[in-house]
Amino acid sequence: MDIEVNQLLRKKRHSTAEKFSNYRSRTIPAEANTFPFLFVDLTYRCNMKCNVCYNPVRPMPDMSLRYFEKAIKKLPHPIEVRMLGGEPTLRKDFYEFCKIAFDHGHSVYLSTNGKRLAVDRGCAKKLKTLYNQRKNLKAKLKIHIDMSGGLDPQFYEKIHNDKDALLSKLGALDSLKKENIGRTTISAILIRGLNESVIKDLFEIADRYPQVIREVAFRSQGNIGRYLSGYGKPYKTNEWLMLMRKMGFLNRDHFSKVIHSGFMDDRCEGRNCCYQYQYNRILTSSFLEFLNEGCWQRGQLLEEEYRIEYMFESLEANDINRIGYSDLGEEDINRMILKQSPDYA
């Protein structure tokens, strides 16, 4: 690594203690983890440039496979390891991360833009093989694909900066269908006054792929990283419920089929910042207020010292809009990350 890279690539992310002074700044050792969902950034590179990316610039070295394995071994009980970034499938050793998680009894949740799944038909097959070889039969393989443009190429150009993204995402679903991989979540970031119509689209897509899709998820836009300004305030859970009811995707009977809500768990302390219900026999629907305070479900694995912190607080502490990176451009940072991380496909 040359002098320029050494100087400009930070060795660690900003601590939540730099922004928060209460329990939200707390980090815990991996062996004491209590979070059911552990978010792990495998890489900070991406082959898309979405206009709603909360993590667009992060000049840090990628997590090493060896560090990941040691951290996973320390976890006290099986959880769901959520792999994201960046685009996690860009790494050559991506499958090794999945194998390690499965070998230690954990579920794997892959958040991907779908490009590799669409063009590399062997990708879904390899994931299915790793899943079939898992040590813990209760462990699951879950896939998440953001489809905030619904079925409208113009929305994909506006939101994902790629009018052809829909083709890749449908191609990914086709690959998952071929390998009979279910437990897939398709989601949309709801932006007030822009893309509410995609709610109907996502349920239509779910109807097209009943063997694959098990959840239609929505979340609010967080004013962090890159986001679309000039629109209304981010949606709240109750507003989403009213919108879903108005559009015919939530009725009186659904309220008796709630899977999770803030009023159902004391750890939520009365906050109603997420909601999930059984839409029909095979499909659930959910909503998440992005960047909600002190979420007990979501932890972020740090890149050093085998510690975990609150996921949303970690994002806020590292928001590019708050800390900046001098005059570095995204392409400069991506070039440096690639230079010091040869493990890319």
C-alpha cells in the first residue's frame, strides 16, 4: 500500500461515543452479544451509485475474513448475520463469509443489489449448496433485494441512478426461483410524494414469484448519506399503516395477525418504529422507521476489537454529511479500497 493510501484510508470507523453520550454510545464484546440481527459490512465498494445510499463513502479497509471468523466464533448463540456493505457479492471470498456463518450455526441474510445473481447463475446455486451443508438445521438463508423503483424504470433512474436496474433485480429473482431459494425479501424506501405507487408494484412482483418472495418490506428515507431532498418528511409507522389500508393492503383482519410491533416488546419502550404482519398465508409485510433510536434488534459488528454497537447509531456517527472526508471523491476512495483489498470478483 503506498503512502497516499496509508494516509487517507482510516483504520476504523468513528465511534458512537463521538456523537452520543447515553446508552446509545455503548459497545459490547461479541461474546456478550444480545442483538438478534448482526450487520456486517463486508466491503465498502459497490457497482451501483444509488441516490438513497446511507453509506456512499467510507474510506476504511474491508473486514478481513480471518477477523470475521474470530468474531463469529465469539458469539454466544445463533443469530442472523446480515451481510451488506457496499455490495457484498463483489468480494471473491464472499462465499467463505457465508460458509463461516453457517458452520457456526448462524443464519445468513444477504442484502444485495442483485446484479451478480442476475448475470452469474452459479451464484444462487452456490448459495443453495452452502445452505444445504449448514451445520445447524434451524439456520436459514435469506436474501434481500431493494426494489424502490417498483416496476417503473423512471423511478429506478431517479432513486437508484440506473434505469436498467429493474432488469437486474428481476433477473436475480429468476435465478433464485431456479434454485428454489425462498425466504426472499423485496423492499422499497418510501419517499413521501414520490414513489408511494411502488407499494402496489411490490405486491404484484411478490405474486409473480410466490416460490421465492416471503416478505414485502418498506422503510422510510433517512436523511443520511445520499438522500433525495425536496420531498416531505420521512414516513412514520402509523402513516404507513394508514397508507397501506387506503391502498387495500391492510384490513381489519390483518391487525389480528401482527408479528411484531413496538407495543409487543418491553425493550421497545413504547416506541412504534417498526411493524410486521402476516399479509397472507405465505407473505408478510413490514415497515421500519429508518434510524430509530436505540434499536435492540440491530447491532453493527465493528472492524476491530471484536465489539458490537447499535447499528443505527453507528451509521449516524459515520454519516458523511456530518464528518466529511475533506476533498476526497467517491472514485478516489473506491480506487484506494480496491488497491488495498485484492479480494474482489
